[in-house]
Amino acid sequence: MERKYVLKTPARLKTYRVDYDRELNDEQREVVLAGGGPLLVIAGAGSGKTRTLTWRVARLLADGELERTKVICPCHFAEFDVRTGAVLTPPATVPLNVYPVRVEGNDLQVEF
């Protein structure tokens, strides 16, 4: 039986305007750059979870990968609507602040 092998060039790595190597440590960068879909992040107090997840949501938005309209808080697992900041599930009772966002060329701009 003859086998045929095809060598493929690996997909080109995506480039970002943000220097994730400078902004994040290795573990944070791995979370931020992981593909779309659900992701479980377990980390201790003061490890930068909130910062990391904020960067991840921004990266998903910039890549157009945010499939749903909710984000889950890593501290208490309450869910919020990313469009309005509204609380979707307890234990949270106070909505999140939301800010106008627009795309200018390749930039995602947030007004705050």
C-alpha cells in the first residue's frame, strides 16, 4: 500500500498591536491568546486574574471571537451582559460600567 504525505506550511502567527509579551507574564499570555470558547482559569489572590480576563475579552472582541453576550466573573461566578453591564445571575446585584466602543481601521477604541 502506497502512502502519500503532504507537507503543509504552518499557519502564519497572528500579529497584534498590543505587545502581550511585555504586558503579561507567560501564564496570563497563555490565557489571553487561547482560542475562543469557554476557558477555566484557576489562580490565587493577587495573581492578576481580573486583569488577565479583561485582556482576554478585549482580545476576543478585537478578533471578533466573542460568540455570546455574557461574561462570567472569575471571583464569584456572577454573569453580566457585555453590551449593557446588566447582572444576569447572582450573587452580583450591581451592574458593571460599560463604555462606548468603536472600530477605527485595525484599532478597537474604548471611550471612558
